Amino acid sequence: MRFPAEPFKIKVVESIKTTTQEEREKLLKEVGNNIFDIPSEKIFIDLLTDSGTSAMSDRQWAALMVGDEAYAGSRSFYKFEQTVKKLTNFGHVIPTHQGRVAENLLSSIIVKEGMVVPNNSHFDTTRANIEYHQGLALDLVIDEAYQPEVDHPFKGNMDIRKLERVINKYGKDRIPVCFLTITNNSGGGQPVSMQNIKDVKKVLSKYNIPLFFDACRFAENCYFIKTREKGYENKWILEIANEMFSYADGCTMSAKKDGLVNIGGFLALNDEGLAQKITNLLILIEGFPTYGGLAGRDLEAIAVGLEEVLDENYLQFRTSQVQYLAEMLDKENISIIKPAGGHAVYIDAQKFFPHIPNYQFPGQALVVELYKRYGIRSVEIGSLMFGKTDEKTGEEIHPKLELVRLAIPRRVYTSMHMNYIAEAFAELHKDRDKIKGMRITYEAPVLRHFTARLEEIN
Ligand code: F0G
């Protein structure tokens, strides 16, 4: 295991306040063990998300100062547009204030009742936008994605046979678009291979179905292609990105991830008629097409971020920092999804707490304990987030895996912080028999994990 040294120097620091365990226990009681309600000031290491939490570079901060805040025709927009075009070669670039708005705009125009949208795995917001328009969102990722212990270089790949079956079952006219999420966040931050992208495109071309990328973490995906797929080892990341986007008809993007900024997103596509309709809706709900819900300075920062993210030194560090944490946890016999994802390590909470059944939320018990003892915030992706009661049978439905995600913000924490996290896990693992399951005392009818209240079962 190599100790990943940060390929940057620290110019500005933000201090982290420390809290005592007593204080954290009191806070947890006040918020009913819901980690979303803990003020960020009371957190030592925040691994809730890698979205919008990146540290901007000196070049990005400098770029903010030259933002052109004109309502129409902003210079910053043209710079942003040019950068996105250089990366994707798509003809139309539509700025949005974050990724889900891009998804909303696209779904509003193309998804109608009874339509079907395949994806390797939909992220919550893509799924929600499709379902909101009465469409059916299908996950067609390869089976290996559901086997945490199975090591596969491209666990985000779509299963081509599943895709063909879906097209045969529903018919091409009911499939307005097919997505590939790169990397596949809901499946553990796993990449999609270039070969798989080509294979998916080949099938879709037969039926004239457009392919869109959910491209939030495209650069991390490119780096995995470079290091894991034959024939790409000597290519620049930009070349790989260009090839990848050449197989797609468009993309939705949350720049809060690989745009290395705190807010922003876009939709880019080739279909002029569709772009026109989306732009008309954009003006109604986001803003004029040369700012789309963002300030000119935000567009400047994204333009710089999209270039910086292609730097191989950065990507090498980024992926090895996540890998480094994963390897330390693995050494302590803590079960994780293998291999490590591009932006996060996913812990198998059911294996961590074999004595806590899924209906007593082993993932949330781990999230709570990590915060209580060590001030680390993580997020449960298991029965609390996805479990529900079947309306017809009254039976509890549980997801396939009880996971806890440790998402690593970009350029924010050092490898020493990774050591701290690994040590915390090692200590907690030794003490795990003492930890108890939880029960819900309050839940909202939808997206319950954001506001649920829970208590420990004694
Ligand atoms: N698609 C994927 C794959 C995502 O991971 C996210 C956000 C979005 C779309 C939506 O983008 O937040 O800018 O509207 N993921 C964050 C996360 C929230 O924590 O994984 P957004």
C-alpha cells in the first residue's frame, strides 16, 4: 500500500471545531439519531457527500473575480460553453444550477406516462424525475454489482442482455432515452468500461434510442478506463473523455462533483430541436440561457474546474486516496464493496454487525456510532433509505445490501484524515458486539431517511 501524498499545497485552511463524546451524545438525542440534522460545525470529518464539498483551487478563486455578471451574453458563459464543448463535443450546452435540474428539464420534455428509462443504476434524483413524469426507471447493471466481495474492474457496466430484453419487452417507442451513470454512484461509485459504452451504444443504435450519460464523475471514470482497460494506458484523460462522449447523444451533469465546484451543472446534447424545447423551459424555471440559475463567476469556476479535473496527478491521487482508505479497512477485516469506488468507500454494515437484523437498521447503527465516538459523519444506504412497507401485503421490503457510504470530498481531507477514519473503524470493529439495533419512532411518507427519528433498542 502506498501512502498517497497530496499533489497540492495548502494555501488557505478552514479550522475544524472539535466536540466531546458527551456533547455528541446529547446532540444525537436531540435529533433522534438523524445525522442529517447535525450542524456541520459539530462534525470532525464530514463524509456525508462528495457533492458540492470540493475545495476550489487558487486558479478557481482567481477566476471568480473575472466573472461577467451580464444578464445576457456573459463572457463567462462563452468560456464555460467552450470548455464543455472541448470536453464533450456536444453542440448545445445548457447551464443549470445543479444536476437534478438538468434531469428535470430533460425528463419534463421526453418522459411521458408509461415510458421506460433504462440505466446501469439510477441515482435517486434521476429516478425521482422519471417517476414524477409517470415513467418507469429500470436498473440494468451487471449482476456482479450486487456481490460486494466480487472484484470486477468495471462493476458499473450495463448488462447488455438485460438491455435487449427490456427493449424487446417494452418496444423502442416507449424508451425515449437510455442512461449510463459514470461512475455508478448507487452501485458503489464503480466505473463503466469503454467497451461497455460501445456495446450499449451499438444496441441502442439498432433501435434509434438516444444514449445519455449521467456524467457527474466522468473524469474518475476516465481514469479507471486508463488504468484498467487495455489500449487506453497511453492516452490522455481528455482523449478518453472525448472518445467516451462521442458514443453519447448528450449528458446531464452535476458540476458539484467532477466540476470541482460548490454549485453548478449543465445539460449538453446534439439534438437541436430537443435543445430548443429544453432552453424554452430553462428560461421559465432557471434563467436566461447564458446563465441558467448560476452567477457568471460560478460559470468561470466550473470552466477552470473542468480543466483541472483532467490532470492525471490529481486523478491518480484522488483514486488512490479512496483506495488507501479501502485497503486499510480491508486489512482490519471490515467488509467493503470491492474494488473501492472512485469517490467513496462503501461498508457492508450487515457484515459489520451480523447480530443486528436488517429491520433494526445495522447501517444506521454504524452511522450513529461513528459520529458518537469519533465525530465522523457518513450516510446509510440501506433499509432506512430504501426500505418500505408493501402497501398490499403490509410486509417490510428491504434492499439487497445494507451499506454505509464514506464519500470523500475532493481536495479537502489529507491522507492523515484517512488514517484517523481507519483507526476509528478498527477500534469500533473490536467493540461491535456491544452495539444495538435501532427502531424508527417517526417517519415521513416519502424519502424518510432525511427526517426520520430513531431510538436504540435496549
Ligand atoms: N446523478 C448522480 C450520479 C449523483 O450522484 C447526483 C448527486 C446527481 C445526479 C444529482 O446532482 O445533487 O447536483 O442535483 N449526488 C449527491 C450524492 C447528492 O451525495 O451522491 P445534484
